[in-house]
Amino acid sequence: MNEPVNNQIRLAARPVGLPKSSDWSLTQEPVRKPGAGEVVVKTHYISVDPAMRGWMNDMDSYLPKLALGDVMRALTVGEVIESHNDDLAVGDYVAGVGGVQDYAVVQGQELMKIDLGLAPLQAYLNTLGIAGLTAYCGLVKLGEPKAGQTVLVSGAAGSVGAHVGQIAKIKGCRVIGIAGGKRKCDFIVDELGFDGAIDYKSGNLFESIPQLCPDGVDIFFDNVGGDILNAALVNINHSARVVLCGGIANYNATSPNPGPAAYGMLIIRSARMEGYIYLDYQDEWPAMIKEMAAWMADGKLECPDDIVQGGVSVFPDTLLRLFSGDNFGKLMIKVT
Amino acid sequence: MNEPVNNQIRLAARPVGLPKSSDWSLTQEPVRKPGAGEVVVKTHYISVDPAMRGWMNDMDSYLPKLALGDVMRALTVGEVIESHNDDLAVGDYVAGVGGVQDYAVVQGQELMKIDLGLAPLQAYLNTLGIAGLTAYCGLVKLGEPKAGQTVLVSGAAGSVGAHVGQIAKIKGCRVIGIAGGKRKCDFIVDELGFDGAIDYKSGNLFESIPQLCPDGVDIFFDNVGGDILNAALVNINHSARVVLCGGIANYNATSPNPGPAAYGMLIIRSARMEGYIYLDYQDEWPAMIKEMAAWMADGKLECPDDIVQGGVSVFPDTLLRLFSGDNFGKLMIKVT
């Protein structure tokens, strides 16, 4: 019996503000024996997402909070190496909430089988996974884009924002992205085909948004919150949709940030601000994945993979890169 | 030729903070001769509404801003005394944007003919006018109430809030109102049939809302904004609807109030916050009026008239009563 060792990252402390390495511990244990209906998945890639910061807080959100000592929650893709489930066979590739660990033992029905004929494995954490699906659900289901409308996206060079902008272009919209720094702004215009970019680190958003959106904003897709949300609200059109995907500006706050002072624009403009999580649309994922895979094949939808080598132990430093703004594309950790 | 004199209240200055009497002037002029399609309406009642404060600012909203010297905008009901319009006859009663003046000369198609068989004239500024229609549009069209759901209403003893609570009861909801002071709280429970009341002037909303809404809030109908909006957001359920009708807490602010710090609950709960104006639903008013008139006749929907005598000259003091919180029911001025 040569039991494989399961390296795991566990929550060791509730972070105050920006997390630090000591908020997690690296542990080892043997892989648990799967029970009825369960499979053992060998992790290949771990998705590293801003939402992870919220899961560490002492508050339930759309998912229950983690307890101290729990394996850090994470989306993963991997390979089934042992199966007690009729629907999954050894050798199948699957996506699910595997956690930051080398092996996950999971009920088969909580996993989605992956079709490697459509795209390579890591695409199921990027365009065909959390990044693309989050963009698709928010933009299409909540934003309801119509040809000719103006879409403004914050966090535009991030993995969700990049997809939002490209899908909005496919839908015939004019797309302006907000990102930090010249490199990211050039990237979204030159590589992704956005119609314009605003560098929030230089200049005044209250001036640049109306300059680049002279017909106003019909859809604001927000990944950031804070001053960016407020400046966008000032420029919304009648019947605008403000899609709240995230608020990375607030995730590490140690005291409550002020909310958007301009929220009253929603009244003046008969507009809507709505939050969501892509898990709400799970029934529609297969159709969305199929549609986005076709756009990938046509060269209309792309997002670089930002893959960090080194296995689960690099998780703490990798997560922090999201909050320093220095990552580029979809951040993930390669385990195998 | 004994021309009637038109007493008018005109905007004399842009208010800073709470308006003062000198922000308006009382003027007289002869009634203008009506042109093609126009009618002369003798004002009977003038509606006094919080939204008037916003119309005085130097900013267009859902309606263009008033210019200095303009007759103060107001909804009115009155009687046609001269007609150059084929659809309206002398003696007809009409509702429209007549302004704070004794006589209005208006294009006939901008007026709604009133059926005094359904309800008395002043009801068309109350249940069958701005108050009831605002409540109906916001609660039913945006709030989408379902039997058994919990509806929380701020400004619950105000003319809009009173209607919201009663319509929500008709729809089978559990209704909690937030109002200021024991008299208003007793009124909404004892007279209007709300299931409970929270006095925002005593106690802590962050404690009282979850106490009175133990199953969370499915619809929050907000007339107030500020801390009340924030405390309500903390308690919303999954898929909740936050209906933004107004924000009286902010109308007289001289610097921007902080927005709702808890807006991120919209993400966590996949919830929606949406503004509107009842003018958006003008095509549906006749059906809504008919339905609400039937509820009035059945004794299910009522709101006291708070009628101030004295004609247009009492307008400034009357408007200020809305912001001191001492009015009760639908505030209006009797002109004739």
C-alpha cells in the first residue's frame, strides 16, 4: 500500500485586511478513501480568484464561510483516478470545487465532466470555466446587451473583464474598459479589440468616462467598486444596467468603505444595479460553454492563461498577486 | 373684460440645503390666452411632494431642471374653464402638471381626464394619482411581490409608503413599515393593517429589522435612503428586490452623503436594486387606477388627505412640512 500524500492548504486564521502567509497552513495527510458515489480527483490546475478573499471571512455569503482548519476552497480541474460513481470513470477529466490540495474526494454529481475536444484542460478555469461563465452570465443575463449600446467594464484586463468586453463586442456593442496602467490598457484595445481604455491610475474618472462614453453608459459591468463604481453611476443612461460582479476595492478593507454616493442616479435614470453569482445559472452552463467554445475556435474570444508553477504551496503568494494588480490573464496554479 | 388674476409661485433662487421662503417669489399676471389644442385649467388642488426639492436643483433629472423664474412645477387637479381642444370640454376635470398657480394653460393631450364617479377629485393626487400610482408601479412592476414574502417599507406613514404596505397586504405579503415616532407606527399597524412597525427614531435598525423580519427581507421599498437603506440591505434575502422610490434623507444634503456601504449584499444575495419614476408606466395608469379604485371601494386601500387651505401662497411653508416629518397622509394645497 503506497498511499499518495495529499498536500493541502488550510485556513489557519481569519485575515485582517490583506491576507498574509500565516493565515494558511500547509498540511499533509493520506488521501481519504472514497465513499458511495464519490470519486478521487487528482488536481491538475487550481483557479486563483478574488472571491477567495471573501470566503475567508467570518460570514456566510452565497457559499457558507470556511471554518478555521478547513481546506481552502478553490475551483479546480483534474483527472479521476478512482471512482465509486457510475457516471464517472477513471481517466475522465472533471471541473469542480476541489480545494487547494493535490487530491480531492468529491461526490460525482458535484463535478462537471470536461470535453477536451472543445478546449485544453486549463480553459475550463478560464474561458469555459469561472472567468468566461461569470462574464457571460453577468453580461448577457443581467446586462441584456443590445447592438449599438455602450458597455463600460472595470477590471477590464482581468480574466472576467477581458471576456465581458469581447462578448459585448460580439453582441455589437461599443466597449470601453477601465484598467490600471498603460500595459493593461494597451492590451485590451490592441489584443482584445476594446474600443477604448481608461487608465484609472492616471487622470480623473469623472472626466474620462464621459469623454470616452459620449452617449452615456448603457451597461456598467463592475469588478471593482469604490470610486470607479461611483464615477460610472454618474454617467448611466435611462434604463441602464449596472452589473455587480465583484468589488475587489473592498475585499481587504478593515473598516466598511463608503458605498456609492451616486446611487441616486438609479432613481433619476430608472436604472438597475444587480448582483449575481455564476452558480445561479448552472443549468445553462453547457449551452454557454458550447457557444463560447465556438467563439474561441473563431478567434473572437481569448484570454491568456497566467499559470504559476509549484503546486499548492505557492497558493498564498499567488493569491496576493491578484490584489497587487500585477497578474495578467486568468491566474491559476499548476499542480501536476 | 374682467381678466382673472393668476397668482403664481416662481423659483427665485436655487436652495442650498433646506429651502427657505425666499427661494420662491409670489407673482401675479393675467391668465394667458390658450393657443391651438390648449385648455385653461382652474386649479383646485396642488400636490406637495418630496420630489419637488430635486426639481429645484441645477441639474436635469427624469424631468428637465426648472429655470430661475419658472413657475414652480407641481401636479394638480382642476377644472377646464376654457378649451381649444376637441377632447376636453369646459367643465371637465383633469389631472396634470399644472404648477403652483391658480390657472394653468396646457396642451390638452398632456392632461388626464378624471372620472369623479370613481372617487372624489383629490383622490387623483392621492390613491388614484402620484401617491397610489408611484406605490403600485414600484411595488408591483419592480418588486414583483409574491404571497408569503416579506416586504419592508421605509417612509411607511408617508403617502407612497402607506399605499405600498396596503397593496403588499392585498398581494398576500407580510409587511413591516419603518416610520418616525409612535403616532406614525401605531397608525400603519392599527389603521392600515401593517404586520409590524419600526420606529427609526428609537433603537437600532440593525437590531430591529432582523427582529421584525426573522425570515429576511424579500422586497425593500425605499423612500428614505441613508442609514435606513444600509440597514435594510444587510437583511435582504437571495433574489431580493430593493425598489428605490426616493431618498428624502439626501434631498437637502449640502455635500454628498455616503452611499449604502452594504451595497455588496446585492452580490452576495444575487439581488437587485432598481430605481424608477411612475411616469415610465403612463400607458398602464388607466388599468392601475381602475384596480386601485376597486380596492378603495372595498375598504382595502386608503390614505388620509392632508389638505392645507390658503391657496398658492402657503406653498413654501407646506413643502417644508414634508422635510420636518410632521405631515400625515397625502399633502396637498386647496386653491379654490
